[in-house]
Amino acid sequence: MREAFILVGVLCSLAGIAQAKPVTDGAGRQVSIPVKVERVYAAGPPASMLVFAIAPDKLIGWTRAFRPDEAAFIAPKYGALPELGRLTGRGNTANVEVLLRERTDLVVDAGSTAETYVSLANRVQQQTGIPYLLLDGRLDAVPDSLRVLGKALGEEERGSMLAEYVENALRDIKGRVSRTRPEERPRVYYGRGPAGLQTGLAGSINVELLEYLGARNVAAETKGGLANVSLEQVLAWNPEVILTTDPNFYAAVWKDERWQNVAAVRAKRVHLAPHLPFGWFDFPPGANRILGLYWAGLLLYPGAFPADLRPRIVEFHRLFYHQAPTAAQLEALLGEPGVLPK
């Protein structure tokens, strides 16, 4: 059955070569894309966000189905798209049969363009005959990725508009950070998971937000990706600020006597990143981090960043999620304990 699926995919791809256009992806691969792309499979959450932002009606499903509180922030027909699993990253659950069964015109992945992911893209493309775009997920590369994807989807104007929005936001954020003094830049720990003991090392896309803001990531003495650490190590680092994406850790950190010895906990500078409909810090590490940059910038440099995040939240949601949040939803985002200082 697997071989039959693959043969059908390859034959369909060959039939469409005469109507293909070349697109160079973030890894420098030249990919032949059908002139008309209608059904797009996103290989991971960052790619889902980009495809949804540019052409929501072409996204055939999510890597993980939306939970009710997440789905409330987007139109019902998109919130109800099926769960298809993911091809890349931790917990990958999909396989090439899914791509063929769903009559996929294009596979898109966004994130690392390291050789591992290039190899995967080439292998899937060869096995299925379905073109596979690999986009660079780094913050500075997001505008180019939006333009490349816009071209591939036949939505160049919208891709360029969103790219310009991101460029302007990043330029604004860089300017605000440049006006801070080095001594103002705090030592920050990013705590993932219910115990808060997973973090991102230097160079990890998961803490790129911190690096972009010029904050001193306490775990940056070692280069790498995500890593598990001990509480003793966190105590030795003694960060001035802790940022987390896990509500269980945020609730527990105030009750655990061991964490009371950390400067950030004593100073009440532990903050929980908003997560609806997508996380602001690194869940996923995609374009959604624009909101995270303004949020974390306000926490780290309150004099340099706008105190009212609402206008930017509304604008970003309208542009990237196709639906502005209601007043109640804004309150849900910003009023949750730990998001902003009291």
C-alpha cells in the first residue's frame, strides 16, 4: 500500500512539471512548485502559522488540533481543521502516506535549515514527488520566508505585506533595545516544562527572543539546543528574571521553598508568557514571537517599550490570524496571573 501511494504521488508530480515555477527556499534549494497550489501541508507548527497567515484556505490541517480556548481566537472553519501530525521536530507523528492521502500540492517546513532538515526535505520530496519548501525560521529571516512562501502560494502581495510588517516591528524593537545600557540588561532564565528545568542554550531557536532583546541568558555559557538542568544549577545561576511558558511551573514556583532562594522569585520577577492561540515565546518559535518580543521587552526594559500592548496585539491578530481579539479575549491574554507585573 505504501508503495502504491508513493507511485501515485510521483506520477501526479511528473504530470504537473510542465506547469511548475522555480522557488528558492531558505536552505538555498531550488524547488519546482505547481503554478496553482491549493492544498498545503505544514510539517511543523511554525510552518502552520506562516501558511495560515498568508493563505488560510490552503492549509489542509494543523499538526495538533486546536483546544477550545485556542480555537476561540480564529474563525471556526479554521479552528475545526483536522489534526494531521507533524513531520519534523520532537514528537513527530505524521508520515508520507498522510501527504499523499490528503492530495497535498506542497509541503512547507519552517525552522532550522541545518543538514538534517535539508536531508529530510529531499527524502520526502523524492519519495512522494510532492515539492517541499524549507524556510528559515530565525527572527531576522522571517520576512524573507514570508516573501518566499507568498510566491510559492501565488499570494506574493500578501506575503510582501506581512514581511514588511515584520521588518518594521523588528526594526522598532532593535531601536528600542539599542537605547538601553548594557548594565540594564538583566540575567534571565527561561524555564520550560512543569518543573521549569528545561531551558535553551546559546544559539537555540527557543531562546532567540532573549538574544534578540540583548538579555543575558544564564544558560548561554554552553552552545546547543534545549537542555535539562538541575535546580542546583539554576540556583548557581541565580537569574534576576525568569520567563516561562508553563502555567504549572508558574503556579508551583511560589510554593516550592527551594525556588525562594532564586533572586527572580524573591523579587517577584517570574512571568508567564501568553499562549493563545499560539505561544508568544517559543510555542511555536515562529512569527508569533513578534508579540513575545514586545511583551518581554516591556518586562525587561519598561522604560523603553510601550506599556499598553493592546494595539499591537489587535494588529498582529488581525494580520496573521485574520480575526481581531475581543475585549474579553485581550483580558484573557493580559490578565492571566504572571503575564504582567501587578
